[in-house]
Amino acid sequence: MLTRFQWLHSELSNICRSLLRVKQLHALLLKTPLSQDPFYATKIVRLYAATNDINSAYHVFDKTSTRSVFLWNSMIRAFAQSQRFCNAISLFRTMLGADTSPDNYTYACVIRACSDNFDFVILRLVHGGAVVAGLGLDPICCSALVNAYSKLGLVREAHRVFDGIAEPDIVLWNSMISGYVGSGLWDSGMQMFSSMRLVGNKPDGYTLAGLLVGVAESGVLSIGQGLHGLSQKSGLDSDSHVGSLLVSMYSRCKCIDSAYRVFSSIFNPDLVTWSALIVGYSHSGEYEKVLQFFRKLNMGSKKPDSVLIASVLASIAQTANVGLGCEVHGYALRNGLESNVKVASALVDMYSKCGFLHLGICVFRIMPERNVISYNSVILGLGLHGCASEAFRMFDKMLEKGLVPDEATFSSLLCACCHAGLVKDGREIFQRMKDEFNVNARSEHYVYMVKLLGSAGELEEAYNLIRSLPEPVDKAILGALLSCCNSCEKSELAETVAQQLFESNPADNAYRVMLSNIYAGDGRWNDVKRLRDKMTDGLRKMPGLSWIEGNSC
């Protein structure tokens, strides 16, 4: 009999992923006197949880009369890992009234469940319970609290817990750094990084990862380059995760050559790293490189995912090369990704911008699932092709489906109004956006409204709309009005608008060329000469490029 129990103990100690095997072991255990032993019950609960059979795990827990703290913890963790957070919290409350008191691992598990569920209220209550239980300074609990508060963006609360820890380890330092950077407090994150190094802790890959995600613009590129140098000195640049983030960082900062150098130095870049480089080329406008690297990735062992395919399709839309778009569409079909909502929405957008609206609508009609992005794509496509009434009908269908329009929805609708010259409808949409849907107007919305009003000759109304905006006004909005002044030959208003543009963009000669053309239209040749004399040397007109492809889809 002893040999049988020893074999059972050995079997339960192994990682068992087969649900059938777990059930066999459970059935064998029920035939023995050890069926009520909390040690073996804990093992069975964990095995059921590992095979995602939470109901069977709870059945074992419920039928076990004597429960150890390990059994309680295993069941709470099982609920939390399967995202049944209410069950996890409810079981924790039951435990508080039971004979077995929660330990530091219990509180840590519940704290993680609160952060995963983004439940700040319960997190504060659990934190208070840990303090009352004498675990307020326990390193396990404190580590979980710092991670939880940081994840929820509550970095001040996280820092208060952090300050109470005598000797925080590298994991806690990394949690605080990531929490600050993730909350947009870049300077505080860098201060934590400096403090960590001052007390003798060496940064690891997670430290650099937490900082690199905050380098999002060229203004802080020098800091990103410094972190890159530190990663090289520490030998962390070979880490695939750090390498991927370095590629993403340089791509965001439009330093695509540096991004490629880092990419080339990685021995076996993963799909995330490939995606970072390809998206970086897309953002930099190097669309041919996007397609080149997409093909290279496709020829290897790694296969692009839906997010990457959507990014490639967006690049193709900018080149208006429908042949390449059909090629990627075929790839999506062969790999069963055509029904993915991201890919399908990108296909609608690509076909519409390449001039094949009917193909975009066909893709939209067969989509099994549609979201706001899908509707935005088809509304924009209809608007670009002058089908404003169809765009409005699609907007009504979107509302009937219960979907909530966003900024891009109204940009697409206002674009449709511009292409069709629907001033009255444009005014109505612009008003509904703010009053009915609580969407704040952004720069692109004002650009469309100015274009719409200006093209209809309502220049004064367009100018008054701009004057209602806080300073400084986006140059795209002023540029739209200046362009309308050019087409309507309104030189006086053009001078006023151009002066604002000159003050905010002194080095940009495009607006001076536009104003000089307006002067030329009025026959004011002295003003044309005076304005052109002020321009910098070396101006030349960029040659036109044709987007017409020989082959079609």
C-alpha cells in the first residue's frame, strides 16, 4: 500500500497538462484514504487549474473538509488566472471568516487579481487588510502592491509602499520605473533609474525596457541613445526584448537607419522586432522598404500576424499600388486572416484609397465582425469617392448597431462633406460631434470645416471659426484657409492669414509661394517680387509622381 501512495505522490508532482490524465489521477485518489488530505487536494486543484477546468478544481476544493492555507491560495489563484475575479474576491472574503488565516501569498494573489481587474476600490481594501494582518511591510505583499499600483497608474501610492521597504530588489525598482514612465512621468522615471544605480543596483533588461517605451519623440532621442549605449556596455543589447524596443524607439523617433542597424545586429529577431522595423519604415514614408521587409519576413520561418498585415496594407494604401494590395490580400486568404477585423478593415481602406471602392465594399459586406474601425474605413472610402449620401447611411447603420463613433468617424464624415460640397450637412455633423456624442474637435476636424466653408465662399465664417480657437492655431488649419483664399482670390484675408503663418513658421517658404501666387493673380507684381526676394535660395519645385500602375487587380 505504501508503494502505491509513493507512486501517487510522484505522479501528482509532475506537471500534468492532460485533462483526462488529471481526471484519472483524481479518480484514483478518491479510492484511497487520502482523498480528504489537503496536500493532495491542493495538487489536484492546481492540475485542474493548469488544464483550465476551474469547475472541477472548485468541486475538489468544496468537497475537501480540512483546508490548508495552500489549498485556499491555489483555488483563489485558479479563479484569478481564469479571470473570474469576482469568484476570487468572494472566496478570499470567505477565507477571512474561516479557521485558516490568509498569509502573505494569499494577499499577494488577491492584490494581483485586483490589478488585473483594474479594481482600485477593492485593492485599497485588500491593502488595508494586509496592514491589519501585520503584513504591511512583508516583501511579498509589498512587491505585489507596488506592481499593482504601478499597473493602475497610481504611482504615488506605489511609491509610498516602495518607501516602506528597507531593501527593495531590482524587480521593485523596475516596477516603479515602468509605473512612472507608463503614467507619462518620464522625469520621475529617470530619477528612479538614477537612484537605483546610486544604491548599487545594476539595471537589467526589464529596467531598460521600462525606460525605452517612454522615448517617443525626437526631443528625448539623446536619452534613448544613452540607454542604447548602456545596453551595449551591459551586454543587454543582445536581449531580444531590449533589441525589439530599441528598434521601436528609433522608429518612433524617425531614425530608421539606426533602427535598421539595431535590427541587423540581432541574431534571430522575433516577430515583434520585425513588426517594429516594418512599422517604422511605414511611419517614415519608405513604403517600398515596408513591402521589401514584409516579403523577406514571409520567406522565413516566422509568419506575419494580423497587426503587421494591417500595417502593411496601410502602407500600400499610401502608394495606391492595388496590385501589391491584392498580393497581401491573397496572403491573408491563404492563412485564414481575411476574417480578422483589423485585416478586413485595412483591406477596405486600401482598396478604397487605391480607387477600387467596390472591392472595399465587398470586403466590408462579408466581414463576420465589424467594429468602429471597420465602419470608419468604409465611410471614409465612400466619402473620398464622392458618395456622401451612402456615407451618411453607413453612419446611421453604425449607430443602429450600437457602436459609438469616435474622432475618426467624424473626420471621415466631414471629409465626405468636403468632397461633395455639403456645407449644411457639414455644419450639422460638426455640431452633433460635440453636442450629441461628446467628441472634442481636433485639428483635422477644423481643417475639414475650413476647407468646406472656404470652398463654398464662406471665408469670413471660416476665419471666425479659426479666431475662436486658442493660440497657437495649428498651421494645417491656417494653411487650409490660405489655400481657399488662393482659389477665391481674396488677397486681403490671405495676407492676414499668411502673416500668422510666417510668425509661427518662419523657415517654411511654402506659404510664401502660395501668397505670391495670390498676389500674381491680382497683378500685384511688386509684392510678388518683394515676397520672393525674402525667400531662401535653393528653392525648386518637386517633380510630379504618377501613382498609376500598369497592372490592376
